[in-house]
Amino acid sequence: MKRLIALPCTIASLLIGSEAAAQTALGPQSIFDRGLTAMADAGGDNPQLDEPGEADRSYSHFMQAGLRASLVGGYRMVFRYDESPLCNEDDVGVPPDDRQKFCGYGAPVAVDLALSMAVLPPVEPFLWARFGLTGESETNTNPAMIVGVGARLYTMSDAAFKVFIEPAVGFGVEGGAGNPGYAAYEYKKDLIFHLGAGPQLDVSRGVGIFLNGGMTVGILRAINAALELQGGVQVRIP
């Protein structure tokens, strides 16, 4: 009888001892918990799980080619040399000493285009062109046509929202519009300097929108400066 009672007790002791040994070998986690951990580790090879979040995504333009287009408007100021075209169309026929030397007026709207390549994350050189949509009646000048080069220098170049500074230099090649009253004046090709700055928001790695405020100055045809505001879009590849 004693043997019959002792046998179950012995079996129970062996089972309890085996479970304790298994817990010691496995540590504080159960087999089930370890299985879940192993499955999670294996999931690291899944590219969907490894995809960076929005905060980790880079919007750098590095090694991207870009095309930028914008509309430009502003206010223009002209200080004439003696041989410079008149800056007020009402001065045609007025004696030379009575003609205005300094004029201010709204600048005709123009389109700016630029082809760029970001050779460094914060540095994006570009080829620049500007085409006026209308001529300038005050100076009897054809629609603006400027060609040049420049660079955009970005702060926070890998962020979606960035700020840029934009120096550029070019030549204005437009000529006179043919008014006989301006025939005695010279329409020299003009040396142009441009400096702008503004914010850009990249809505994706390939598309950004921007605002640009600045000044464009010419020095050969006349001392002239335009305070400008422009807005546009940039597309980039790859």
C-alpha cells in the first residue's frame, strides 16, 4: 500500500524538477514568448517593415537634375546715362535737359526657367533664362530676354522644407521696339546680376514648390534695378 502511494509522489517530483530545469535553461521568457521574439527578428528582412518613417526620409536634391519654372513680377527703377533709352514715353519730343533721368514703374511680367544639377546636397548650379511676356513701353524695349548661370544654396538640404539663397549673373540681349522717338539712344546688351532668397517645400523627392524674393540689377544700358517676387515649381529626376 505504501508503495502505491509513494509512486505518484515520485512521478510528480520528477515532473516538477524537469519543468524547473527547463525554466532555468530558457530564462525568464516562456517558449511561446521566445517564439514570438524569433518571428519578430525574422521580420527584419521584410522591406515593408524596414521602410523609413516620414521623419527619416531624405529630400536632398543630391545628384538630381531639375527643371524649374516660375512667374516673375515686381517694381523697376531706372537711372539713365545720357545715351540710355528714355525711361518715360511721355518724354519723346521733350528737350533733352527736361527729360527724366530717374524713373520708377511696374516691371512687365516674365517667365523664369532654369536647368539645374545638384553637385552637392546643399549646392545646385543652374543655367538660367528669362523671357518677358510683354515689352516695356516706358523704355521702348522688346520683351526681356536674359540668359545666364547661377546656383541655389540650400539650408537643411535633406529636409522637405528648406530655405535657399540664389545668386546669378547673366546678359540681357533684348533690343529696342522700334519707336522712332527712341532712335537716337543705345540699346546695349546689359550685364545682369541677380540675388534672391526664399522657401521651398518639396512635396516629394521629385517635385517642389517655391517662393523667391530678390533683386535683379543691370549696369550697362542704364543703372537699373527691379525688386521682384516670383513663385513656381521644380521637377527633378531621378
